[in-house]
Amino acid sequence: MARAKKNFPITDPTGEKAKAKAEARKEQDELVQARVKARMDAMRGVGAKAAEVANTVGTVLQPVTNAINKGIDATVSNGNSLISGNYSTIQTNSSYTQIEPITDVYSGVAIPQLKFDSLVPTDLLNPSGLPECSEQQLNDGLKQYASATRAMQLYQAGFKYIGEVGKTKQEYHKAQQSIIKSSTESVKVQREVTKFDTQNVELSSDREKLYQADERLKQQQIITQATRTETSQLIAKVEATEQKRNAEIEALKAQTNEIVSKYLTNAI
């Protein structure tokens, strides 16, 4: 036989228990809101410090950036003006644009044209149409060629002599250049010594700048370490707050479960 369901009587006729629960819930909400607000205020403090550092760095770097940009703009402007100024005034040289092709490959020396096909007879047993030369003509021609050959040899000897004169003059000018170069090298040595001394002074100056930059780096590292420590402390604080809030929530849940259990027990 099925057991009849029992109707529970109303346990809070005056509404005091509901009112107490509402007040407890309200107090818990206010506590959570206060913690969230405190956490947000802390985060805003860190953000304000970061913004202050960023503004400081931006203020320091802004003049350098403006100077660099101005230098680049000036360089580009000067480059454009130089390009427009130089290339717009270039004129084509007529001596390069009016080059005529060279057809006289022998430089004025006229070489007689021979038809070699007419020098070979078509019938070797009955030759005809070949060039003719008498004995006297042969002797006179050989004499002429021999005399002209001797003349060419004399010409060549004269040209070789002129070449030797030119070589001697070249050696003379090379000797002059050697003396001038030796004097120039002496001046270059003095300039290099001066440059060496200048570089030593600039090296000492750069070393001092390096020491100064190293000290600034140490200062920035100290600030970074302090900020890192502050961040770690903030994280630890937030985590501790979260753990405390979770513990309180768990305690409230345990109390609620205990009240519900007690209520059900009393109701039964």
C-alpha cells in the first residue's frame, strides 16, 4: 500500500528567517563589491604608474624623433632638388648622336680587287684569258717593289726611333710624377698622424659616454627590479584575497547546508 505524502506546515509564518537570509546575502554582496573595488583601485594604481613612465619616456624621445625626421626630410628634399636640378639641364652631345658607320675598314689604303676565278683557266691544256707580263715588265716591277720595300724598312726604322723618343719622354714624366708622389705621401703621413691623434681623443670621449650609459642602465635595472617586486606583491595580495573570499564562500555554503539540514530535520 502506498504511503500518503505528508504536507509540511509553514515554518516561517512571520518572515523573519527570509529577512535574515536577505540581510546576510546583502552583506555578502557588499563585501564582494568592496573587494572588487579595492582590486580595481590597485590595478588602476599600477596603470597610472605605467602611464607616467610611458609619458616620461615619450617626452624624452620626442625631440630625438623630431630631429631624426627633420634630418630625413631635409635629406630627401635636397636629394630631390639635386636630381631635378642635374638631370633637367643635361643636353645631348651631338658628337655622340650623329655617329656615322665606318665603311673604310682599310683606313684609306686602296687594295686592288682581283677576280681569282679568272686566274684559273677552265681548260688546263688550252689556257686562255690569263694575265700577261713581259720579261722587261717583270724586271722593272721587281726593281720597283725592291726599292719600295727598302723604303718601307727605312720608314719602319724611323718610326721605331720616334717610338723610343716617346718612351724616353714617358720615363721623364714618370720621374717627375715619382718626385711629386713622394712629396704627396709625406703630406699624407702627416695627415694620418693627425687623424690618429684625433681618433684617440674621440675614443676617450666614447669611453666616457659608455660609462655614463652603463650607469643609466644600472639605474633602469633597479627601477625594473622594484617594479617587478611590486608586481609580485600585488599578485600575492590578490591571490590571498581570492583564497580568503573562496574560504568565506565555502563557509557560507557549509552554514547554508547545515541550516537546510536542520530545517529538514525539524520539519520531519
